[in-house]
Amino acid sequence: MRTQLKYYLWIVILLFVRNTTTLAQTITGKLLDTDSNPVSYANVVLLNKSDSLFLQGTISNELGEFRLEASETRNKLLKISCIGYQTMHTTASLNQPLSLTLLPDNQTLEEVVVTGTRKAFKMQGNGTLVASVNTTVLGTLNTADEVLGQLPFVNKSDNSITIFGKGRPLIYINNRLVREYNELQQLSPKDIKEVKVITAPGAKYDASVKSVIKIVTVTPKGEGFSGNLQAKGVLGRRFSHNEYASFTYRQKKFDIFGSFKYGDERSQEYNDLSQQLTLSGYEKNICMKLRKKRRVE
């Protein structure tokens, strides 16, 4: 009887060790540039090979090293991206350290005029990454949402911004909550001083908030009105169009923001109106929405 118990006990132990080993498997590697220098703060993302579905992600450390937990890598792909370098795709390997060389993105670097050798990224306490924008290669991009898509920890897909393992973040521009994605598409990187990606927001925010992105713009000059207008038309079975306009009125400590959106699409016609008032750090939202829908045959 004791012999049988020992036999079963050994089977249980072996199964436990096997499952633990399977679960503990990792994808590790080191990223270098063409001069064999480590590439830090690069996004390393694990994707489904068939549909490029995002599974998980991490960033390389100061030594260019990265580590991803994974149970298996069949039909999986690694995507490595970092501003100033060409994006790389490679096959993921378990428990076999990778050594990868990233090639410079010459087209991007040729357009850059950077003062000195200032680094684009640095880490602060409490899991906060700070990215300098207008004085680095990030300032050469077209819109603010493109900047966010190039930042460590950040995954951009269509009109959606998510943080690795944290879901969708709250996004602020100068402490004003961004409510329309269009605002990111209208903000020029040349007007952005820095962006903070906060992966551990703390007690300052609601418990449901897992991550925050704070965009700080260059100190505005002058007073009065400013604004922008965007329009888009699509011709398919019928003509669809979208228009977006926003304005800012600034006088001393007052900042008044407003936006208007109108669209005529296949399934509905709508318009939204929102307004926001900021005074010396106190924020009050005045939201007015008028939405009309109509079915299109």
C-alpha cells in the first residue's frame, strides 16, 4: 500500500513540475543598434501570426534586454519598434535568448534637427515614463496620436490607444481630459513639450483607472481666439462626410475650449456640441449634445 502511495505521489510531483515549467517559459532577448549599442525603451509586442492580434507587450531596459512570459509560441510573432529604427518582425522562441540588431530609419532621421544628444525617454518613480517631444525625433511626426503610438508601453490601433496590460488610459492635454480622439489628431507634435505615461496612477485617481497619459504643450503665447477645422468625404454607394471644428479663447488665466462635430453617414446623421471652461486649475465641463439619427435606405 505504501509503495502505491509513493508511486502516485511521485506522479503528482512530476506533473506539477512539468506544468510549472510550461507556465514559466519566457521569451528573452537583447536589442542592439548597428554599432552594438543597446537599444532601450523599445516596444516588444507578441502578436498572433495569422491576424496580428495583440497578445501582450513589454519594453527593453537600459541594457536593451527584454523579457516576455509565454506558455507557447506556435503561430506567434514578435514585433519590435522604436522611434528612429525600422520596425522588425521575427519568430518568437521560448527559453532561447534572442540577439537582434535594429536598423536605423534613415528617412526619419534625415528629417530631424535635434539640439545636442538629448534622449527622448526617461523613467521617473512610480512607473512614469517621460517623453520629450518637440526637441526630439518625436517632434517630426504629424499628429499627437502618432506620437503616442511611438511611445514605450503604448499600443495604437486605428483610433484606439491602450497601455500594455492596463487597457485604455485617461488622456489629458494640459490637465484637461480628452473626450474626442479628434483632439489628438489636431494637436501638432511641434506644440508638445513632453508626454508622461503613468502606469501606476495611485490614489489620486479612481480605482478603475489603471493608466494615465498626460500631454504638456509648449507654453502658449498671446491671447484671443484660435481654432482649427477638419473635413473628410468618402464616396461609396453614396457620399458620406464628416466635419470637425474646435476653438480656443485665451485671456490671462482663462482658457475656454469648444468643439463641434457633424457627420452624414450611411446609417445616421448626427452632430455633437461640447464646451469646456478652465480657470486657474479649476475645471468645469459644460456639455451640450444634440444627436439626430435617420436610417438611410
